[in-house]
Amino acid sequence: MTVTSTDYRRAFATQPAPRTAHRRREFRLPDPVAFYLQASIVVSFLAGSSAPTPLYATYQREWGFSPITTTVVFGIYALAVLAALLVFGSLSDHVGRRPVLFAGIALQMITMVVLASADGVPALLFARVVQGLATGAALGALGAGMLDLDRARGTVANAVAPMTGTAIGGIASGLLVQYLPAPTHLVYLALLAVLALQGVGVLLIRETSATAPGALESLRPRLGVPAAARRPLLVAVPVAVAVWALAGFYGSVGPAVVARVTGSTSAVLGGAALFVLAAGGALTVLLLPATAPHRVMIFGSSALIAGVGTTLAGIQLSSATVFFAGAAVAGAGFGAGFQGAIRTVIPLAATHERAGLLSAVYVVSYLAMGLPAVIGGFLVVDGGGLLPTAREYGAAVMALAALALAGTLLTRGERAVAQPVADGNRG
């Protein structure tokens, strides 16, 4: 049998490639670990956003600014988050989740450095703007990334993790400020270390979204309210405004109110008010996942009215016990009210309409978190003072919650609220 050169080539072609030609498989974290890593990043970002709350009194004493400045510092963060959500919210669908996360973590780390070295209001304002942009950009990628890995758990984590982070940031910052040295530095340096570790973790997770064209086009904000969702949205808007306005007030001048009620300047108590509100919201979301949306709305609106009313009674009586009990009930209203609003409105949009509708809801929510808090700061200085402003603010929140409750009770039996829009129905 004669062996030709062609036979040699065929035989050689069937031989396995040398070991040196094998590409080494990169180590990646298992998907469950990657899921919890991303949830932890949400927690650390929101903890960073609430960490300055117990420090506002310290900044105010050292730099001599008024409550108006405090609420502006808080409000500008909320507006920066809103801008980033609208502009960068869907960018990770085009460039991948990991690049957006890297950028968000890098910006957040820069924020921690600026906050740790801040020597005046301009640095504080700059840091809060950068922090808001980083948080808004990263939240879109993190929310989508968790849904990529586990849709059921991702839905829950997207609701619970931000509230959990807000709660942890408020109380942890208060504890560090109260009991450890360098109160205006240590909390930010601790968060900087956590973010650095999480950045390393992001290097080790797999990319869950393929790149796609249209990245520049995705930066154009899109708002839209489909016809089927317009009336339910009008019902949901009052409770969305109420819960986020309340969160904004607690996050900005809450510690000052607590100091007046308790007679104590403890940073722990100042952070505890925001902790109780946010933790109550997170726990409520966990307890009501299978409850019908309109029932969640009814519960949330009712709890908001009862909780804020109890809080106002605590202010009137100068009772810390009554005040914090009211904050816990109001927190339940915060979590249930917003989740009820989201779950009532979003299913009424077809798939291609949901991003625009959700953006509209976020516009309302973050404007409600920022602008009323700033108005409250002006009223504290130029109006009746801190406690009268707190009472007026609380009364406005209760009125909005009552409006949402009445609207929900009147429309709960209507087919437009009860029936989601099928994905194939575009009319």
C-alpha cells in the first residue's frame, strides 16, 4: 500500500492539537455567587448614599450651613440618580453588564475619596452629584444582571436590596460616627474598601449580556405612558410621590427632627430613623410577594397614613417610642405603597412599552424624593421652623396617601386595573 503526501496531510489533520495550543479556561465565579455579589453591590451603593445622613449635623456645625443646604445636598443626589437612570439605564444591554459595573464602581470609589477628604459644601455637592450618577448608571446594569441570572430571585432582590442598603447605611454610619474616631472619614474609607473588593469580584463574573448595536441611541431618554396604564398611573402617582417624599425628608432632615424629639444629638439615633423606615419597607416587600397588587396598594396607603400620623403624634408628645413606632409603620407603607404602584401599573404595558413607562415612574419618584425635601429645607429656615415644617410635611404625605387609597378602592374592580396587557397586544 502506497502512502501519498495527501495521506500524510490527512493523518496529521486528525491528530490532536498540541497541549500548548489549548486555551486556558478563565476562572469565573459560579452564577449563584455572582448573583449575591451583584445584590451586595446594590446594598453598598445605597448604603453609601445614606451614609452621610448621620453626618449632616457634624457638617453643619463644622461648616456653618443651614438646613436648606442639607436638603439641597440630598436633593441634588436624587436628581443625579434620576438623570443617570434615564440616560444610562439601558446602556448595559448594548455594551454588556460588566463595563457599566466597572465604571459605576470606579465613580463610586472616587466619591468615597472626595467625601472622606471633603472640607466644605462645594466638595460635598460635587461628591453627591458623582455618587448619584454612579448609582443610577450601575443600578440599571445590576438590576438587569440579577434578572439574567435568576428571574424570580432577581425580581425580589431588585425590590429589597436598595431598601436594605439604605437601612444599613443609615445605622452603620451612625454607629461608626458615634463610637469610632475620625467620624467624617472612617465610614467612607470602610465603604471604599468594600467597593474595591466588589470590583475584584466583578472581574470574576461572567458576562450575561451580549453586545448589541445602538449604544448611542440608548442614551436618549424615553418616557411613555400607554393608554391602558394612564388611569391606573394617575391612581398610583400620589402614593409614589408620598413614599419617596417621606424617604427624602427622613434622609435629609430626619436626624434633626429626631434630635428635637429625643433631646439627644446621638448619631446612632439620627441614623436609626432612616434605618427603621427603610428596614420596614424591605421587610414588607419580602412578606407580600404573592399578594394582589391592589391589596398591596391599599395596605401601603393605609399604613402610610397610620405611620405618619403616629410619627406626628410622637413629635407632638416628644416621645421617641411613639416616633419610632410610627416610622416602622410608615416604613411598611413605604415598601408596600411603592411596590403596589409598580405591580399595578407596569403589567398594563406591552413589552415594548415597559421601559418608557418604568422611566416615567422613576421620574415621578426621584423628583418626589429630591424636590419636596429641598422645599422642606426652605420652610425650616424661612417658614415656621423644623417641627412645624415636619408636621406640615407629614400632613401632605398623609393627604397624598389618602388620595391614593380612595382611588385604589374606587378602581380596584375595573378590568383595566385587573388585566395585564398581553405581550402581543400593541393596541
